[in-house]
Amino acid sequence: MSYLEEIQVKNLDHLGIVAGLIDEIGIVKIINNKLGIDVREKISAGTVVKSILINGLGFVSRPLYLFSQFFQDKAIEKLLGERIKPDYLNDDKIGRVMDELYKYGLNDIFIEVVLEVIKKFKIDLKYSHLDSTSFHLDGEYKREEDKEKQEEEKIIKERPIFIKKGYSRDHRPDLKQCVLDLITSQDGDIPLFVRVGDGNESDKAVFGKVLVEFKKQIKFDSIMVCDSALYGQENLQLIQHLKWITRVPMTIKKAKELVQNIEVEEVKDEDKEKRSDLNLESYTWKEEIVTYGGIKQTWLIVLSEKRQKSDLEKLEKQLSQEEKKSQKFLKEIQSEEFEHPQAARYKLKAINKKLRLLEIKEVELIETYSKKKEKIYKMISLIIKKDEEISRKTKEAGKFILATNLVEENKLEASEILITYKNQQSTERGFRFLKDPLFFTDSFFVEKPERIETMLFLMSLCLLIYNLGQRELRNCLKRVKKGINNQVGKVTLRPTLRWIFQCFQGIHYVILNGVKQIVNLTEERRFILSLFPASCQRYYL
């Protein structure tokens, strides 16, 4: 055997951090306890799931059909265990494990993982955020033409999802899709609850049921935060025993009246500094006690200066565009010859339906004759502004209403309501992560709806691992009061975990004449490792 044949070099990079976080949570043990271990299998279901999660957080855009190739140049025995080979992770094995996960119950497994994370990492659950997004899918799905059997009472369905067209958050109404409901903690954006729904599912129809189901399974006294899809009389009755903060849709008559007529309070000098410290200096508000849907609530009518400026600029732009459009319509209707007065007025009515801020008004309908000596009618018109509509939009500019059922002894400060709702971006950040083109399931390729649900379950576990790692890193930096350099060389206490992953590129696992060692582990990388749990460190040190 030559000298060169005695050297093995495998990539470790940031994957040891990912593997360590999986170990720290105990995901492999949870999966194996649920699905069992078959002594005849070369690799357990829990280890297969661990390998999928490592693949998913490898950020090399390799989907599962290139799965075994992903591990060809990786330190697989270091990451997954001795005697584990890449060819153990073949399509059949992965497919069987995915099917077993679905059969056991994805929700049950996810909840157990979440409860372990909450307990071990002391996740603050004072606030939880709910939102939904859609994932578009290519190909044909066996259940898409099945007759639907909707369950009224249960939100956790016993049937696979229906892949079909619906409202697309990706602006792809031409494609079939499924919907993902996600609840995250405000503390670290940790996913707490995941549910996959039919492609044509309505947020308004399910959000209340999602929250009820979540509270059944995770028994913590969390204040639920959601957008306006939650706010409706039926949902409010459904969640009346829960604590919540949500946005009030402006389609509600009472909301329209308040936004039009109420004046938000001027900020007192002594409050200006406090609001500045809270990053709320551009907001003013006024509180009102309102009863809606039989529920007593605090409504916070908020005015955002930045949003007001943006809304007024949009209004001005809309007005300018309509003026050009209406001039064209005016010219068109005044040059047209009509056989009957009703035809002219019908055309005018159709044109005005296309305008929001302006109106073309009939001044006179002239009876005359065409060149063929036939009686015709021509309309004289003029353009007028809809002053009432423009005034309404001007008054509404920059205003929105937040509602909460926390009143009287449970009352929250107005500033806390606003800050908490602004943190609704928690779920949005999760969706951006799941839809990142570097993520391993950017394009779904599995054929069955059951596999789609399982894939989203696995993606959500990836999100949980990523956000947990980022939370631990930032909390530790805050404790030691020492930052690290970000992408532009500036010291920060809040680096992204993706940047840390990039910093760990080029770390190798080398076996030379039977001696195993990690190379390229610099002092800076050692310091970063010290910020992670011991389970992460053991893959490198």
C-alpha cells in the first residue's frame, strides 16, 4: 500500500455543529423510541432522520435523490456512527423511514421534540406567534381528484392533505400547493407547532382551531399572537379561553369608524425618551375598550409615521395613475356614438367601476345624427374627484388597530402590545428559511401527499435546530460579553448561524496511518465552538 493510500480526508465543515445540536435535543433517541429498532437493519430510523437533517442544513442544494452523494465526501462515520456507510442511506431506506414517521404521527413526534427543547433550553413561552404560508408543488398527486371529506371538529386530520390550487403566497396561482401553519416562540423563533393543510385552505377557517389544538398539546400559558385572519366572531368564540393579540381587519364597521374619527394621543415629553428606547418613537396610539363577538377587548388604534408617509405617497401615485387612465376613458366615451341613452350610461357605469378615486360624470347627453343620417347620442362628461373616498384614505393612512382580550387585571401596556405584534416577523423569518433556494426541498419531488407532509415535518425540524443553535450562540455571546466578526468584519453579538456555518468551511477529518485528527481548527473556530453545547464540541475537539 502506498503512502498516499494510507491518507483519508473527509469534510466535516459545520456539520459537526448540526449533528451536536441534534444530539443535544435527543432527536435520534426520540425517533427510535417511537418507531423501534430492528436489529436486522444496518442503520436505525433515528439515525436516518439525523442524516436527513444534516443533509437539510448542509446548504449545498442537494435534494434527497442525491442523498447518498451528499455523504460521499463527508466524515459520515464521525457524524452518524462507526461502520455507517453512504450506501446505507439509499432511496428505499429513506422512503421507508418517511412512511413510518407518517404512520406513527408526525404531530406527536414533533410535539415530543418541542417539549424536550422547551424543558432543556428553558424557552420563554410568554408569547407565541401563528402564521401560515403556501408551498407550490409540481407534478401529479394521487389524492388531488379524491372526494373531499372535511372534518369540522378536528384540525389534526386523519387523512392526507389535498394538493390543489388556492390562494398563493408565492404569487403562483397557476400551480397546485399545500399550506403550512407554523407557531413559533418569541424567544429565539423556535417552532412550537407545525401543521400541513390542503392547498385551498383558508386561514380564517382554521386559525382558531389551530390555536385550540396547540394549547391542548402544549399546556403553557402563552399569549397567542396572530394576524387579522384570526379576527372573526366565530374564531373569537372558539378561543375565548385563550389569551391573544391580533390585528383587526379594516372591513369591520367599528374599526372603520374609529380609524376615521379618533385622534391618537400626542406623546408627552416625558414619554418620548421611553418610546425611543423601545424603538417606538415613530408610533402614537390611543386605547379603546370594545366588545366584539361577545368578547370584551382592548383595541389599540396605532398611527405609524413611517407607514403614514408611505401610504400617502402610494395614494398620490394612485391618484396620478387614475388621472391618466380617466383622461383616456373620457376621450373614449366622448368620441363614441351610442344608439340609445341607456347604452351610453351603461358604458359610463362600466368605466367608473375601474376607477377608485376619480369618477367620470355625465354632464349632458346630446341627441344628434350620424353621417348616415341615423339618430345617435353623444355624451359630454367631466372628471371629478371622489373627495369623500380620498379623505377617507387620507385619514386611514398609517393607521391600524390591534386587539387583545387581556383587559382589567390582565391588562398589558400599550407599548408591549405593539412590540409583541411587531415580533410577528418571527414566523415570517421561519418561512423565509424554509423557502430559501439553498434549502434541500426548494422544489418538492416526492409523489404522495403523505410524503409531502413528512418532508415539511423534516424541514420544520431543520428550522428548529437552526433557530435553537442561533439562539444558544447569541445568548452565550451576550453572557460572555464578547462579539465575533460578521461578514463585513464588524464585531456583533447577534451573528446568524449561517455565517457561523460559512466560517467553519474547510475543516477536515483526516485519518493518517490509522490516526484520526481534525485539521484547520483555528483559535477563532475554537472560541466559536465554546459557545455551543458540549455535544457540538465533541465532533471537533
